[in-house]
Amino acid sequence: MKNFEKYKIGYFPPPEEMEYTWMKKDHIEKAPLWCSVDLRDGNQALIVPMSLEEKIDFFKLLVDIGFKEIEVGFPAASETEYEFLRKLIDEDLIPDDVTVQVLTQSRPHIIDKTFEALKGVKHAVVHLYNSTSFAQRQQVFRASKEEIIQIAKDGAVLVKEYAEKYPESDFRFEYSPESFTGTEMDFAAEICNEVIDIWQPTAEKKVIINLPATVEMSMPHVYANQIEYMCTHLHNRENVIVSLHPHNDRGTGVADAELGILAGADRIEGTLFGNGERTGNVDIVTLAMNLFSHGIDPQLDFAEMPKIVEAYEGFTDMTVTPRQPYAGALVFAAFSGSHQDAIAKGMKWVEEKNPDKWTVPYLPIDPHDVGREYDGDVIRINSQSGKGGVAYILEQNYGYIIPPAMRSEVGYMMKDLSDKHHEELTPASIFEAFEKEYINDFTPIDITHATFSHFSDTKTEDTVAVRMRVVIDGHQYNLEADGNGRLDAVSNGLKKTDYHFDYKFVTYSEHAISADSSSKAAAYVCIEGKDGNKYWGVGTHADIILASVNALVSALNRMNKKIHFVK
């Protein structure tokens, strides 16, 4: 590509003499304070902004998730946002433990209307900002550093004076050097400290200093270095909450936030699923779930993720992509055969050996913890899938524990079916194909009645006798035979018909069916024909003995499709 030379580094890294101790940390120890800006930053990024009713419903969703700070808008800039704030206050829709946040530029008439909109509020953060970056000062405001500082100071004084007029309300203050990432670090610290000195924070009344990546301009570690620099250069740091507001222009908003927390930040402003202008804000869902996946309580509740996704898409007309971390429709889906096999074995191991510790391969968290199901969300079958996945679907959904020796054959059958139709196979379609191919196939051979008895004497092993009625191609036979087991007895009886049966037993297994079903038991029989090929049959019946007979009949009928029995 041409013209890359004009994109030389445009950010301002902090001084090299900083130690940057955050690099020595390998994990975040606790959840940050969260502030949702879905109703302001997220709303202004929508092609069609939300209606008043939608914003009310979205606010309630955010409260249900657990947000204690919610930025509800820029009331001086939009009549809808002004009415929204008034409705929240007038109709007492704000829980006592939730603080609303409003944005205001550092301009007198805007600050005035902001406090007018806040009359009667119980708890609120007034978020003051003005742009500080080199490019903004040079190209937009054409102002000196001193002039930009004065704008911030004037706004800080005015906000404090207005707040004192409403003693019935609990006001807290926040300041953002907007376009922080394009600001010289010493200047960013200077202007923030001027504001801090005016507001005089205390332990009971802390001030929020918000350091936004209004535009991502650097790699995440540089942003973290900037945050650590600010944390070590802010006045009255013990009474200052350092907040981050990362955007996602470089696609590293989550990394910016995580490294920024390691560097000393206390608070995150972001949106559900990263909705925001340009490439979006930092995704709070991903951030919170990343903490969850490391054993840290995120202090937000995403246990019903599919419902949250549905509500979000309804409010915003945006789409949560299928591969969106933790929330997308396919993020837990495994189509690869080796992945499916590892997941199935891993879940079985965890269930049996260590249910309190999640270590399943390929799944960073248990899908159940976010309201997802194993059968429809994890093991998904298409032409790339393998035997383990198909066996897992049949066991989890229908109770059939496919013998290991049979799984490869069944897996290939399903792969071919998916490839032929160019589509994913649902659990129902998998079982339909399995049932049609293997279970209780009674054509052309059908044993319609069988009664078994055991007898023994002192000179021989136990013997099983059978009396059975067999129908082959419409011809009925009433037979008696015995053998060293029930299937051997049935085989010996079949040899007394007019048809020539040439096969030998390979393996047999049986189990009770655990899934809901009218059948109580399943049996699996594998026989080898004279052609050297193996043929599987599956039988089901309330009586396990008759299930085994049905399995043998099914195997014989499958073999008959390749090797026709002759009289």
C-alpha cells in the first residue's frame, strides 16, 4: 500500500525514566468499577437512535445486569436525552444504589442546562470534558495550552458552584481530558491536576479522572504506560478514581482496558458488545467475562447471555456477531472432529473427576454459566465433524452410548450426509438418520416372538434354549434351538430356515437408555459377513433380552443389503 509514510507515530509516550511496574503483573486481582455508556456513547453511534421507551427498557436491563453507574446521556445537547433523564428522576426509576452520569462540555450554558435536567436526582456524576490533544489545540481550537487549561478550570469551578445549589442531591465530579491519547503526558497531568485542585476530593467524595483513548493511537502497552504515568503524577491520588474510556480503532480496546487496569486504573467506561462510534467502545461483556474466566467475580451478571443478546439487538438494531467472545451464537461451537472428541472426553472427565474445576479443552468457560446448552451450542455437526461429536450428540440428546468400535462408521455416515446436503446437521436430523440406518430394522427378517429358557446338567455348561417365530420375506417359521447364549441360540435357530446365514459374532454391548424415550434399553451387535465386512445393528425394547434380539436382526438386515441371503 502507498502513503504509509504519512502515518508516522502521532501519540506522545511518557518519559523513558518511568519504571512501569504494571509489566510485572500477570493478572487482574479484582473487578474494576463499571460505568455503562450504552445510553450515551452507544446511542449516539446508532443509525437510528433509541426512542425514549427503548432507553427506559435498556436502562432497566443495565440495572438488572448489575451496573451501579450508568451514563444516561448529554441532556443539554438533546431534547430526548433531557426528557429521558427527567423521566428517570420524576418517576423514581433510578434505584437508590445506582448513580446516573451525565456528560457536559466545559461551557457555561451547557453546564447550566445540565444541572437543570438533574434537579431532584438522588445520586449523579457530572462528567465534564474538554479536548486537550495537540491536534485539537492546533487545528480545531487554535489555542495555547494555557487557554485550554483555563477552559477546564472555568468548567470545574462552575460545576462545583452549581452542585452547591442543590444540597439535596449527592453530586460527584468527573473530568476527561478528551483525546487524551493524542495529548502530551506532562500536559495531560497538568490540566487534570488543575481540575483536581479545584474540586478538592476527599475519601468520602472522590473525584473521577477519566483518561479516554478517544482514538486508539498506539499499541496497548503504550496506553498502559501512559496510565501508569498519570497514576503516579496526579494530585491527591488516594482520593482520585482513575477511569478509562477506551475506543477500539485499532481493535485492541479490550487489551487497552486490561493493561490499563494493571497500570493502576480503577474504573472502566464501556458498552455492551462494544457498540460505539467508528469501530466502537471497549466491550464490557468481554472484559467482565475475561475476569470470570480467571476466577474473578466480575460484579456483573451475564448468566442469561442469550436473553441479554436478544434484548440488546432489539434496542439497538445492531447484531452480535456469531464469533463475538462469550456471547456469539458460535463461540462455543466445535465442528472439528478432533475438537469435538477432546471436548466430549474433557466434559466427561470433569464431571467424573473434578466437577469443581473447569479444565475442558477448547472451552475457556462452562457454557452453562452463560445460559448456553451443550447439545445445541457446543458440539455441532457438519462435514468437518468426527466420530466423537456424533457420539456425544446421540448420547446427550437420546441416551445412546455408541460403542467405540462403531463410532467411526456412524461418524463418517453423518459427515457424508452433511457434505451431500451442504448443511449443518441438527441433533434431530442426526438421530433420524441413525435410527433409519441402524435401529430395529425388521425387513426382510423379523423375529416376531422369542421365549428363552436356561438349563444345565453336571456334564455341560449352561445352555440357553429359544422358541421363536421368524418371518423372512413373508415366509413364517416356528423354530426351536439352543446355544451357549441367547444370541447363539437365535443364530442356530435361523440356520434351520430355508435360508443360508453365513456370519460370525464380533461384539455385543447393551445399556439402559437414560434419555427420555419409550424404549427402556438399547443393545448393539456387530457381525462379520463372509465378505469380511462388519455390520452393526441396534435394537431397542423394554426388555433388554429382546433388545439384543432386535439388534441382531437389524445387523442381519443391514448385511442382507450387501450379501443377499439365498435359500
